[in-house]
Amino acid sequence: MTSGAHDQSEISSRSLRFLLILEEVSRIGVPVTPTEISKNLGLAKQTVHRIFVTLEETGFLQRETDGKHYSAGPRMRTLSLGIMSSVRSRTARLSVMQALSDEIGETVNLVIPDRHNMTYLDRVETNWPLRIELSIGTQVPFHCTASGKLYLSSLPKSRLTPILETRKLERCTDNTLCDPDLLGRELDEIRKRGYSTDNEEFVAGMVAVATPILDANNRMVASLAFHAPTPRMSLEDAVKHLESLQTAAQKLSNILREEA
């Protein structure tokens, strides 16, 4: 093998290791240590640690507050967002969301978790003149939104407990759950029933219902939700649309799996 061919082979091998590590971090879905990734992939610890340093410096990974674990960084989240927003999948996704919005008669949202908030990725607006505007790209809190509480309920206790213990739960309305214990009990209920609600907890006069969109490993990667002003729909009436919401979420889960 010539020197040039050997160098090219070494670059290709190194690039593959970077991609395999990012893929494994994404597959696990919770903060990981380089040692865990080293064991899972059968790569040398020194190699994995060196790659983690590079991925952190370039923004693809970011270190957690404990200094040992790593999770997806801003560039990796941007990459994921771009994939989910691809023309082909977005066209199919919006078709499902439009059909649901037409059936319910309210605004339908696709919301994804970010590091500190939930982010609106897609939406189909209701035709009603009275509606609550939350545009694509809007970031909303975890603790007082239907999608945010749904995401929190999907986290393992090792990740959820530090959030409830250290994060300030800001009051947005009189109904916002600002007590960590009360919120924790609410999350237990959400985990059992498989869907979440917002009873005027984020915006006074707005109710919402959310259900998860799952990947091939049955891990929540996004939520499908709809919201409505209370003069038009009570929370009790909103929950009556749960079956339609779950059916649409299953269709979106299938679209996501086909794209994977």
C-alpha cells in the first residue's frame, strides 16, 4: 500500500470511529461516559476519550454538570433537527398533522426536547380567528407544558431527580406546578397513563394534550400535541380527542422509523 493510500485509509477509519461514537450516543439517548462507549463499541479507552474531547470542542457533544457524562451538543441537535425537517419526511408529517387538525378543529404541534426547553418543530394552525400563536422555533418550559411534562415523565429517575431538585420551576399561571413534589407526582401519573395535559399551566386560558412519538427503540423523541383556548374547549373535552391524537402519533412514529 502506498503512503497516500495508507493515509487515506487511516483518515477513513478515524472518521468512522467518530460517526460510530455519535451514533451510539444517539442510540443510548441519555448522558454517557467515554468508558461506557468504549465498552459498547470495543474501542480503546484512550481513543474514545480523545475523540470525546474533539467532539466536545467542536460542539457535537457537551459535558454534563457532573463533569463525567456527555450528551448531544448544539451541533448534534441541529443536525438531528435538520434530518427531521427534511422535505420528504416533513411533507408526510404535515399531511398527518393537517388531517388531525381538521378532525379536532384546533392547532396541532410537533414538539421536540432540547437541552433546557421544548422546541416547536412543526405546526398546523386552526382556521379559527381566536387562536394562540406559538410559532415554529418557539421554546417552552418543561414543567408547565403538556409536551414538556410528557418528556420529563419519560426520563429515568437518575436524570429526572437532578432536574426537579436543581431547576427553578417558574410560575407562569396560577395553575403552574412549582412544587417539585407535586410535579413529581404528576409525572408519575403521566407515565402510567401514557399522555400528558396542560390545564392552563403555561398560558391562562389555554389547555393542551400531548402524546409521545417513539423511535424504533420505543424511546420518546418528540411529542404530538394540540392546544385550544378554554372559551372553545375545556380540558375534559380536549381529552376526548386522545384516541385520534394517539393514532396520528403512531403514524408519525412509523414515518420516523422509515426514515431511520
